[in-house]
Amino acid sequence: MTAAAGEIRPVIVGAGPAGVRAAQALVAHGLQPVVIDEASRAGGQIYRRPPASLSQRSTQTLYGLEARRAVALHIAFDALRERIDYRPDSLVWSAQGGRLDVLHGPTRGTDSVPYGQLIVATGATDRVLPVPGWTLPGVYTLGGAQVALKFQGCAIGRRVVFMGTGPLLYLVAYQYAKAGVDVAAVLDTARLANQIAAAPAMLAQPAVFAKGVYYVGWLRAHGVALHSGVRPLRVLGDEAQGRVTGVAWQDGNEERTLACDAVGFGYALRSETQLADLLGCRFEFAPLHRAHLPVRDAAGRSSVKGVYLAGDGAGIMGADAAEWAGERAALALLADQGVAVDTARTAALERRLHKLGGFREGLERAFPLPPDWAAHAPDELVVCRCENVTAGTLRQTVSVNGADEMNRLKALSRVGMGRCQGRMCGVAAAEILAHATGLPLQQVGRLRGQAPIKPIPIHLAATPSLEGAGE
Amino acid sequence: MTGRKTLHTDVAIVGGGIVGASAALALRQMGIGVVLLERDLCGSRSSGVNYGGVRRQGRPLSQLPLAQRAHRIWERLRETIGTDGEYLRSGHFKIARSEADMASLERYRAQSRDFDLGLELISDARLRERCPWLGARAVGGSLCAEDGQANPRLVSPAFALAAQRAGALIFERHKVDEVAHDGRAFMLRSGNALEVHAPALLNCAGAWAGPIATEFGEEVPLQSGHPAMAVTEPLPFFMNWSLGVEGGGIYCRQVARGNLVLGGGGKGVALDADRARSDRDAIASLSAQAIELLPTLRHAHFIRTWSGTEGYLPDRQPVLGPSRTTPGLFHGFGFSGAGFQIGPAAGEVLAELVRDGRSSTPIESFSIERFTPTPP
Ligand SMILES: Cc1cc2nc3c(=O)[nH]c(=O)nc-3n(C[C@H](O)[C@H](O)[C@H](O)COP(=O)(O)OP(=O)(O)OC[C@H]3O[C@@H](n4cnc5c(N)ncnc54)[C@H](O)[C@@H]3O)c2cc1C
Ligand SMILES: Cc1cc2nc3c(=O)[nH]c(=O)nc-3n(C[C@H](O)[C@H](O)[C@H](O)COP(=O)(O)OP(=O)(O)OC[C@H]3O[C@@H](n4cnc5c(N)ncnc54)[C@H](O)[C@@H]3O)c2cc1C
């Protein structure tokens, strides 16, 4: 089946839980969306599928307690394959004038894909608050550590410490321990009291809550040392060999160290919002997420006509919510096109999403970003590793040059000016800027997005084909 | 509500770009009182996002006196604004892609002889020897060894900071939304926050200066333009010069960290009256030309593209000088894509005009009169 001549098909960017469920809903109503995803196989971050050559591992090993949901999503997607225009390995690197610029990795080909309606389901990456020594080889983000295990089937080290906070901390530690890796300790900056206080709210999602409790219980039962309320001090390294030898942290008044050869760290996730930004979506500060996020209504409509937002890319809500939000956004798209949709279903999805809001608040309370992180970040701490910008430089840029806003801080200090364009360092830089100026985080603003979303080879930027742009 | 602050000063300035800020600094150095209003952050518009070319070569002869004056300011940059702003006299090399281009560069050298730019023509074997990285399209070029480059993000805000240290009152995030003249003095108002009274007013509002001129009966055909810009990841250092191309096209320079900054290749797109981005087709054209000029760039990555909003006049010359309708009003805007190098001199000229009523640098070609036909 092909699209009718002249018809511009709706486009979905991201084939994670949100994108897959969105595609499914569109297909169910007779549309044939284009699904563009940077990854080589659908599934997104959580249900990421290893390359076919490695797929002999069972789904149970790969996804643990999530196996059922993972399989369900994969099956749902595989069933769509014939009825969607699926483009894996394809990075959307820019958007302008109703067209997406897409770079196809393996062939190094570029396309310009037109859209009338667009669902942005770009997901999330790790939220990073660095610690001295984090640039040593052997230090990974939690997500990176998990990807190594899930995708490449290898561990980041033999004896690993996990630190930071957030549900992923315990999950990844659990997955590593289960895979037979020696997990030396889990260091959580949140306090037990945080978790206890947040428990009632988290009971809004009893199954998810139970999973979290299970991971912690399992780790404890298997002798993994769990410390909460800690302050990571530094990753210790062998200067000569330049690799991790241990970690040091503060536990109450006591400074403690532990030997290890790798560290996984992270503070939950941050939304991947650059595409929404390039599309011109309006952003607002979302206190729950401590971030500026593209605004959307309960159905997922952004401030830009024809652009819908779903999943973690519009605010971290987790995989289940991503599925519901993806479906909900697709139904909104359909309704806006005059297609009749099941209103009982849309109401049910919205109810679930709303209810999950309470759970999310609980999670944030259980695993807050360490409120004193910026205050304790030493001047010599490298915040932006692409440009080697330290916390001290950022503070000086505030005190000497009067920077009080993220883009000005960037202009004067080069923070976020390297390859990652602030995707890694932006969160930490904003925290330091807010602390150094005494301004609320909300007021220091956000880095403006500019193409390319990820670096693009010049010779490929030189040849945008106008595929589908209309003869 | 009357929370509005009222200030009286000698000179009020609209716009904290490199022109307004350097005027403020020059005025303070003359002991004249200054209040500057910038609706955003000083040096965050054109002046802070431009390519960073600090070049005299290739300018119309009418601009060269101003450019020479600016050249002397750039030489003392650190003493003047407290930072070197990564300013380097690295050389500016204008590439010829044909014999006709080469002849044109030679003509320019002859015409500009009085200005002592020290232009050196390079071609053939010497060209390949001095710049082995140049692609085959280049047949030669003209080197101005004392021209160079600087980091606009650092330089332009630093002019404003220096002015402030010298005693100028600078109000950022204060948009001027009302100007008037009561026959003796100007009144500027920024919402409910601030009112400034001054006998002199400098219109240094860049691409947004048109409505202010119109307010005083001087309509100008000022248009916004958005040069496309891009930067690569850091590359091994290979090129000192800032490059341009005879007849236009692209320009590029490599900074000490290794990144290549490129510009040209067409236009950006305006998102709204204030913001712009590089256009997709402009990036494509920029990329194609860049590879042709510097084949080693083929596999380098762009990490970012951007643009800015600059004011252009049809003859690509700025408006710089006194108003023809309103005593005490002076314009300095519309630098048409080339105001970074001459901006500091334009600022000094404006300060001289305020103090002396005339400038020691010839500015007749930039008169606003050229757009307002004298009534019969
Ligand atoms: C590394 C990592 C590990 C995680 N592990 C777990 C876990 O174990 N358990 C859990 O409950 N939650 C986990 N999460 C959270 C969980 O992934 C999300 O809640 C869920 O996947 C959100 O689904 P989504 O569809 O919104 O986004 P995602 O699943 O993140 O999918 C987004 C997709 O969009 C693609 N994409 C993004 N930008 C572009 C672009 N410009 N061009 C083309 N494609 C693009 C990405 O490649 C990705 O495939 C993890 C998150 C991360 C980042
Ligand atoms: C992408 C790009 C590349 C360029 N490359 C070069 C180059 O390599 N070399 C070169 O010499 N030149 C270059 N230029 C040109 C140069 O940047 C400009 O000519 C110069 O910066 C103009 O300075 P300005 O002070 O007049 O304008 P601006 O820097 O635009 O300053 C005007 C200021 O006025 C403010 N303003 C406007 N209206 C109001 C109001 N109502 N109230 C308060 N404030 C107001 C604005 O916010 C702005 O900050 C380039 C320009 C661009 C955009």
C-alpha cells in the first residue's frame, strides 16, 4: 500500500514506547506514518534491542521485570512494519519550513522529509551532575552503563560503583549484579527519609513502586552495600594510567573511600527537547522537572499547529506514560484532522497520565537532585568536558562579567559550545549559574537550540536531496 | 503606578551593540554623561554573533578612513576594554577564483594605496607554497597581513562593560518604546521602569533603528538581513589567515582551539523580528563552497549553525552622522554586514559629533540625507 499521490504523511520522530504507540494508533485509523529513529532497531531507550547478531540473549535476561512490556512493544511494532514508512538509523538534524532534515547513518545519505503533522517522541538522556574525576576513563553515565549491558552485552568494569540518585540507579545496579558483575556499592545522594516521605504518592503506581522496592531488596539480600544521603566527593584515579581506582564520598561527617575499576553515575533523566525547540515550540519552566520544557496540553498538542509532543522528550514520566502519551497524541492528531476517535479511550488515557503526575511528584521527592550540589562543586571541577570549562570559570563569568542567563554564560565562558552543545553539561551549568547569581533556576533560562541537533559531516550538509518535497 | 525612575543626563543612547557601547565609552572618556538603554543584553545581537572578521581589505574606499581609525583602536584593544577578545592580526586573505578576480584585487590595491593597507598579491607557486590547504579553484589572492579576527561574543559585551566602568549608566533589558523631542531635549521611555531626559540622543539600534529615525521624520530604506553562520568541531590547526572570496561567497577562519568558523553562502531565515537562524539551503551552499575552498573540510563536522539580525541599506553603507531634522540627534546604524571592525571608530565619531558638532574622520558618504531628498 502506498500513500495517495500528493498526500503528506504524518511523521513520528522516535521509535521508543511513545513513538511506537503513536504509530500504532495512526495505523489503526488508516494512516501510514513515517517513523524516523536514530537507533537501528525500534524500542527506544528502555526497550532497546540489541543488534540482530547479538540477539540470542533471552528477553528475560535483557529486560528483567520489563520483559513482558518490552516484548509487547516489539511485537506491536513489528506488526506495523508493512504499514508504516520506517526509517531506522536516521537522525533528524534540523527542521525548517515544514520539512525535517534527516541523515541516514549507514548510507550517509540525506533526506528532507516533509510533514503536515508531526509527533515528537525524542525521549531522554541522562541528567548529569559531575563530580571531580568524572572525566577519567571508566566513568559512565547510568544510561551509558545500561546501554553497554543491554546493547553491546558488556559491562563497564569488573568491580563497579553506582552513584547519584533516581530509580535508574537501583535498576542499573540490579541489572549489573544480576549479570554477575561485582557491584561494590550503590551511593544515593537522596536520603531514606526522602523515600519514606514520598512512599504514599508513589503508591499511585503500586506495581512500579513494588518493582523499585524489589530491586532495593534484591540488592540488599545479595550483599550489595547501599548508602543513602551521601555526597560524592570524587572519583579516584591512577594518574599515571589515567583510570578509575575508586570513589570517595562523604557519609555524615565521615569521608569514606572504596576501591573499584568503574563508576556508573547519574541523576535521573533529562528530556531531549532540541527538535521541539527548532520547531518553534514554546517552552516554560516545569518545576517538577527542574527544566524548561515545551508546553503541551493534556492531549499532547504543542504551541505549534500540527506539532504534537509525547513521552520523555516533553517531560520525564517514564515508559508506561510514554506509551499512553504517544497514543494520546496520535488520537489528538487524528481528531484535529477530523477523524473520529474513541473519546472514552482518550479520556481514559488522560486520566492515567494525570494520575501518573502524582507518582512523578513522589519520585522527585524520593530522589531529589542534591540541593547543595552547586554549593559544593569545587572550582576546579570540569563541568563542560568538550570545552574544558570548570565550575570556577563559570562562577568567575558571573562575578566578573555579570552573566545571569544561560546563553550569556555560554557566550562568555564557552560552556556548552562543544560537540554536545550543552546536552551533557547544560543541567549542571544551569545549577551553578543559579547558585552563583542567587537567582531561581527558572530565571537563568535555557540554552537556545540551533541546528544541527547532533554534529553533521560538512559534505553531507552540502547535499540535501529534496526527496518528497513535491515535484 | 509611578514606580518609574527618571534620569537626566547629557547623552542618551539606544542600543548596546558595539556601536552604541563604544560611543558610550568614548563619551565617558570625554567626561560626558551617558545613559544607555539596551532592550536585551549588551552585545548579544549582531555585535555578539557575527563572524568576527576584523578586516579593512575589500571595504569601499569611503569607509577606509573610518576603518583605519578603527584599526588603531583594535591595536589598543586590551587597554581600552580590558580584554584581548581573542583579537589577532592573523592576516586576511581574499581569494581569487579567476584571473578576472585577480585583476580586480589588483585594482583594489592600486585604488587603496593611500591608505597603507599593505596588500600583497600572491599567486601561482607562491600560493601553493604558502597555503597548501587551498583547493584547486583558487588561483591567487590578496593578503592584508594586519587585518585579522576576534571573538565577537567577548569583544562586544566588553565594550559595554568598559563603558560602565568608565561611568556610563547602562540599563540592560530596558527596551526603549517611546522617544520624543520637546524642542529642547529628548525623552526616552522604557515601559514603566525608566524615563531618560537628555539634550543629545544616539540612535544605535542596529537593524531596529529605522522606526526611531522615522519618529524624527527621517525615513530610511533599512532592511533586516541574516547572514548564515556555522562552526565545526575543533580540527588540527592548519590555517592562520581569515579567508574571504573576491566577489563574495563564503568566509572562514580557524580559531586557536581549532574550530573553523564559516559564514556566507546565502541568507538565514528570520524567526521573528528579533531572531534568525541559518537557512537549510544556505547551509548547503556554505558547505559546498567550503569544501571547494578547503577540501580537507570534507569530513569535518558542523556542530552548530546560527545567524543574526543585521540592518542593511541599499548601497551597503551605514547611516552615520547628525540628523537633518532634529538637533542633538545622531544616527549610527545600518552597517550592512560589516560593522564589527569599524564599530569602535563609529562610536568615537558619534562621541565627537556630540562634543564638537563635527568629526575628524570623513563621514559624508554615510549621511542620512542620501535617503531623504531635499525638498525643491
Ligand atoms: C539510557 C536510558 C536507560 C533507561 N532505562 C530505563 C529502564 O531500564 N527502565 C525504565 O523504566 N526506564 C528507563 N529509562 C527511561 C525510559 O527509557 C523512558 O521512560 C522511555 O523509554 C520513554 O519513552 P520515549 O518513547 O519517550 O523515549 P525513548 O524510549 O527514549 O525513545 C526516543 C527515541 O527517539 C530517538 N530520537 C531522539 N532524537 C532523535 C532525532 N533527533 N532523530 C531521530 N531519532 C531521535 C531515539 O534514538 C530513541 O530511539 C531509560 C532512559 C534512558 C535514557
Ligand atoms: C551573522 C553576521 C556576521 C557578520 N560578520 C561580520 C564580520 O565578520 N565583520 C564585520 O565587520 N561585521 C560583521 N557583521 C556586521 C556586524 O556584526 C554589525 O554591523 C555590527 O555588529 C552592528 O553593530 P550595531 O551596534 O549597529 O548593532 P547591534 O549589535 O545589532 O546592536 C543594536 C542593539 O540595539 C538594541 N536595540 C534595538 N532596538 C532597541 C530599543 N528599542 N531599545 C533598546 N535597545 C534596542 C538591540 O537589542 C541591539 O543589541 C556581521 C553581522 C552578522 C549578523
